[in-house]
Amino acid sequence: MGEVHPVFVFEVAQGIDLDRVERVLGAGSARQTFRHRGRATSLFQYRPAPLRVSQEQAALTVGAWTIDPVVDLVLYDFGAASVAYRLPVSGGLEPLRAAAVALRASDQLRRDAQARVEALLRSVAVAVQQPRVLEFTEDYLIFGMREAPEHGDAERFTRDHAGIVAGMLRGEDGPMSEAEIRNATEVRIGFGPGDITIVDWDAAFVLDPDPEDVRSVLEFANVQLLEMRWLDLQLDQALERSYQLLARGRGWRALVPRAVTADLNQVANLQLESAVMLERLSNALKVFGEEYLARIYRLAAGRFELGAMDAALTRKLATIESIYQKLSDRANTLRMEVLEWVVIILIATEIVLGLVRHGR
């Protein structure tokens, strides 16, 4: 028996007060924590823990498969939300690949997920800062099996069926090249002989008797990916605005101290908002040591190139800081020039008045 967990991630707000949401929703919500093989872990934790909300729905179908009636929504304090479905698939790997193709061809679940997030935000509006459910989303498919149907060796099972697993991960129902198969299945990790996780850019395959927290790690990595993409877009806009302000200072506005100060304040606000967003996102999940879940997270972060995105965001923040410094230097220079002219005018006035008095 297999299963597919379609996950949809949304940028929904500037920030969410999770404590207040929890009070509003009551028993219908719970904080998410990590456990591995039944043991709680302190080496892999959220700060603060996101809030998981379970909802029931009328039956949805995608192709020949029916979606499980329970849907999980997770809210994060930095303004993101994820929605996860479960689609049971009877049979082995081939039906899972067929389900992958059907899910990628349908927009039904994404639209349902967006409607659910919008409804949830309306119900907890008092706890949400600047709500904004954008079309800007990230989706991910997590395929799962609880045990290998042959000889119990997960590594051997996935290598023997690498072509089917690769087709599942890439949404292809036809044959694939050896190079493509290797690329799709090369990022893998296992805790024991009976489990393995293969992480690709658009999907993952989890063969594990206890897969819930592995899925949560992959889900959070996708949340980070979406937030970094969103922040990257915001920084691009902030840079464009900063360049405009820097260029605008070359005209008549350069002679008006109040106008230069206003430009300086705008860039400072852009810089502060972007830096706070990046800091909150970076601190949302703390990973310590080489625990199994931490290693899965690092594999996913590497596959999604989160490190490269973080470096790019840092460079853009540094560029905004440089523009701010240039505007600050310009403002300081302008103030000094104005003060010099004031002194010159005062001295000249005093001389003129002295001559007038002497002439009398």
C-alpha cells in the first residue's frame, strides 16, 4: 500500500500571532514538534513551533484516486501556511507513478488549498498582520510506502526500481535516460535497512515505517524555499526603489535637505523590513548535530539550493546597505554645505550691517 502527500505552501501574511490563533481555534489545533522513531528530540526544533490545524472535507477525487477526508494546515509565525493532503494508492510503485502524473495534471487541490487557507485566515483575522494570500505558491509531492514489498531491503528495492522511482519524482510515465534517472534519485539517505528517503527538487520518495516527521522536515524545507523566493522578489523591488531614490537625488532634490532625509528614511525602512524577514525565517528552525532528521533537512536544503539563495539574499541586503550609506553620506555632506552657507551669509550680513552703521 502506498500513499501520496501533496503539499502546497502559501505566503499569507506579514506575521501571525500563533498563541492568539491557538486560543481562537481551541481544541482544533496543536503545536508541531519532532519525534524520531518514537523519541522526542531537542536537537531539531522550531522557534516558535508552528500551529497544525486538522480539518475534514468532502471527498475529492483526482483521476482514479480519492483524497483522504482529513487535511492538515500548518501556520508559521513569519507569515507562511502549508496545506497537506493524503491520497492512498493501492499497489506498488507503478500506481504511485500513475498518481504522480494525474496530480501534476490537475489544479484542483491547489485551488482547494488556497480556499482553505483564505477561510482559516478570515476566522483568525485578529491574529494576522497584513493578510495576503498570494498566487505566489510552492507545491511538492511526497510519495510514501511503509515497507519494501520485496526482501525488506529499502536501498536494494529503490535501486532495482530506480526507473520507476525517477518517473514518479519527475512526473514522467515514459522511459527516462540513465543520466536523468541518476540525477532524480542520487540524493538519498537511510536510517536502517528498512527505510530510505530520496529527495528531488519537485518531489520526494519516503520508504519508512514511521514517516511522519520525515515528511514534516521536507514540508518545512519547502516553506523556507517559498519564503526565500518571496523575500528575493521583495528585495529586487527594494533594490529597484533604492536605485530610483539614489538617482533622483542628482536633480533639484539634492538641494533640499528634507527631501534627502525622506529618501534616506525610505531606504532604511526597506532595509529593516527585509533584514527582519530574513532573520525570522533563518531562526524559525534550529538544527543541531548530525541527528537523522537534521541530515534529511540538510539534504533537502542542498537539493533546493537554500544556501545559495541565502547568500544571494545577504548580498542584496548588503547592496541596500551600501545605497543607504551613500544616501547618508550625501545627506551629511548637504547638511555641512548648508551650514557653511549659513555661516557665510551671517558673516556677510554682519559685514554689510557694520559698513552701513559706519557710513552713518
